[in-house]
Amino acid sequence: MTGLRSLALLLPLLLGWASGHPAPGRRSFHKLLLISFDGFRWDYDQDVDTPNMDRLVKEGVKAKYLSPPFVTMTSPSHFTTISGRWVEEHGVIHNMLYNSDKGWKYDFKATQNKTEWWDNGVLPLWITAQRQGRKTASFHYPGGGAKYDGEPVQRSLVESYSHPDSNETEWRENIDIVMDWFKKEDFDFVTLYYGEPDNVGHRFGPETENRRVMIQQIDRTIGYLREAIERHGLTEHLNVIITSDHGMTTIKMKPEVTEILLTNYVKYRDLVKFDLVDYGGLGMIEAKPGQEENLYQALKNAHPSLHVYKKEEFPKHFHYANHKRALPILMYTDPGYNINGRLILHINKGDHGFDNSVMDMKTIFRAFGPDFKKDYLAEPFDSIHIYPLMCKLLGVTPEPHNGSLAVTEGMLRDSSGQNPGSATASKTMHNVVIGLGTVTAVLFVLFIAAVTYTAIQRKKT
Ligand SMILES: [Zn+2]
């Protein structure tokens, strides 16, 4: 009976091995780093040497391009990425915080700590992930400094007013800090933001040598990131998504075009109570009481490249105007036309904020890490779909959102099976089948051995 006794001893070990259960305490998901390079147009890597980004295409996922939401502006678009909601649903409809009754405006940086601007009942992923036991942090990412439903992001660094956008040494230091957060402090999800190449695109224009030089700096930074991940032993543990919030187009000026200057068409003193213009291709305006129709009629056919709507008639496909913060009259322009109010300042040579279907407003999506396929070129998609992908990677149950995992999950390696959901279920099933097959085979061999052994023993007796 030696053979049968061996079997009895081996069986629990064999079954335990075959069940595919992870050892106690093993993580069921990998860490995630989301990096945004502000204003990185989809084709910026095509007229300049970018060896590190090219390597990423081989070693990870690239989308042909990414469509940002309307309005193609920094805060609204970043908050769509982190929440998976259209702009009119999350309510961060502009870079500026404003009050049309009191007449004040706060600029982009001044809004960063202002919870009342960001918290409109939609939870960003930091908070949702925290509430499900993940450790999250934001490094300069728009909206990361606010509280949501009373809760701050566990760790948050907010850009100061004097923060330089383009200091390459500081960029690398920031990567090292984030690597330490992952490695030494076991953070699970970090968002990291850089203000370039947006700044250089505004200042010099997108089709300039200054912009190409900046893209090379970003490419070196991505190379440094790869080294830093390796150096910190995070290669097999960290997924990385590199994306952006919008593109950039060259601003059209005199004498090439007739520029849009609202004061040429409306008497500000008589008709306008409050305006949000001089901010690229989107404008909002509120009339003085009783002057609503006069203001609308004065603007409606003012300029062939200026499209003016009453709030309730603004094109629905933009998913933009159906929010209480949107002012009664909204305007957007053809690409390259700025909406100027009382005078033309010509501060920017490049700008964004235009129709999100325009190619110059499209942006980038790259990803790599243990859960992403290699050498995978994805079709273009809307940035609302990044949110469910991030939830999947972190093993977090998403809040209600406008995205769909079906759009993005083709990028994932289906053999990794580390996350909850259908991929895991099929992986577990696969393990069980292989395991049971192996157990059967081993049992059969042991059975034959036992029978043979017994037969030999019998012969001897
Ligand atoms: Zn931006």
C-alpha cells in the first residue's frame, strides 16, 4: 500500500498547485502612473527625432491619436480624463473660475486649490480609488489640490505661481520623487503633470523650432522615466499611461484674415453684463437685463468664422453647454481664430480651445507596462475611455461614467489575468482546466506505479 499512501500525501499539494490561487498577501493589481504633457498635439513626434517615444511604440501601446472633449482646454479636459465624464457632466467647464453676477474671474493657477470649482458631485479617480483601499497621489495634475465630497487626495502637490514649465532637471527630480512614492511608500496610483509643450506652443506657435526642441526634451524625459522605472525595480509592477489634454494650432492674424473683435459688433456698455472671451476659440457672454435678444442678434452673423448660439441651442455633440455654469450665449470659432473682446492683445501665436473634431486639437495616448500589449497600434478614441481603463488596471470599481472599457481593453494582455473581470475569470478557468488535466495525468502515473509495485510484491511472495 506504499503507492496509495504516497498518493494521499501528494494529493493536497497537487490540488493546491493546480487551483492557481495566489499566495496570501499577493497584490491582485499593478501600480499605475498617469503622465500628462500639456498641449502635446498628436503629430508632434513626426517632424523631430524621438528615439524614446519610438521605442515605446515597439514596447507598448500607441493610439493613432486621442480625441479630447470639447472644450479643448486644460482643466476641463484633464478632469474628463480623471473622471470619464463629459465636460457638461463634471462641470469644470473652463480654466477660469468666474462669477458673472459679481464680475470676478480667477485664472488657471488660482483655481487649483479652490474646491468650489472642482467638486460638483463627480468623483475623480483618486478619491474613488482611495475609498477602495488604494493609495493615491497627484503631482501638479489639474484638480489634484481640491477636496471632493470633503476628502482630499492622499498626497497632492500643487504648482506654484512661479513654477517654471520647462526646467529639465526639475522634470527628472519629479520623476525620482514619484518613483520613491511607488517604491518606498507603496503608492498605487499617481498622476504627474508637465506644463509643456503647451507653454512653448502658445508663445512661439506649434510649427516652430522652439516647439521641436521642446519635444526632444520631452523625449529625453521619457527615456529617463524608463531608466528610473528599471532602477527602482518597478518594470514588472508599474503600468504607465502617457497622454495630454489637447493639441495646438497657429493663430490667424492680420493681414491674412479679418480678426474677430467683438466690440466692432456690439456696444459693450449697453449690451454686455459679463464676458469670458480673450481665451482662444471659445467665448461665453451674458447680456444686461432685457438685452438678451439684442446681444444675440448683434453677434449671430457678425463674422463668418464666429459661431454664436443661445445656450440651449449649442450643438449637443459637444456635450458642453448643458450645465448651470455655462453663460446664456456661447460662441466658438473656426480653427485659428481668437475671440477678442475690447481689443486685440496678440499674446499667443498658438492656441487651443477649438472644435475637438479638428485634427490640430487631437492629442496623444501611449502606454506600457506589465498589463499592456507590446507593439500594439490602437485606433483613435475619445479620452473619456481612459477612465474605465485605469479602473480596470487598478482593480477599482468605477463610478458612473461616459466611457466604455470595450474601447480600450484590446490594449491589455489577456494572458495577464491579474484583474477582476472577464479576463480573470477566463484565466482562472484556464488554470483549472490545465490543473485538473495535470492532476489526472499524475494520478494515472501513480496508479500504474502502485499497481505495478503491488504486482511485483505479490510475485515475490
Ligand atoms: Zn492644456
